[in-house]
Amino acid sequence: MSAAEMLHACREHAAPARVVIAAAAVADYAPVQVSSQKLKKQGDDTFTLTLKPTEDILRHLAREKRDGQMLIGFAAETEALETHAQSKLEAKNLDMIVANDVTEEEPVSTWTRTSSP
């Protein structure tokens, strides 16, 4: 499933929901040029893949959030967990965020709009 297809499906299913839990992005980037065939090696030359950002599904859902609807997001971070999670919570107008420090084995933290890290 592409990020565009997931965006369409998420918008369709989130519209009537009271609670939306957005667990993960399908991809943050997608290739600018897509090949219909396998790309063969060309000697010892390097290969450059150009990527473009995909649509931010959670940001779309936040813009379309209805009164009374709860939107919960996740943040997988490798540094500054609290700062990045709080920033995402506010920037994306989330009601709650679950933040994981993916460099650790178990730690998970949660914040709501009324709590602080």
C-alpha cells in the first residue's frame, strides 16, 4: 500500500470514529521516479535514489478532527524523546502521544495535551 492509498483509507475510516489511533507512518519518503522494471547494475558506478516526502497522514487527520473526536499519535525517536514528542503533540494537534525511544529495549512514555513531560 502506498502512502497516498493509506491516507485515503485513514481519512475514510477516521471520519466517523470517536477515537483514532495512528500507530505508524507507512513511509516518510517515496521515490521521485518509479521504475516498472528491475534496475540493473551498471558496472561499479554508484546509484543515487532521489526521494520526496510523503503526505503526513496524521497531520491530515488532525486538520479534519471533529469536536469530541480523540486523536492519538505515536512517536519513535532516537534522541530528545520528550522534546520531540511534546513538539509533535502540539504541532499535530493531538490529544495524546505515545513516545518510544527506539534505542532502548522497553521504555515508552505517554503525554496528553494537559500534561507535560
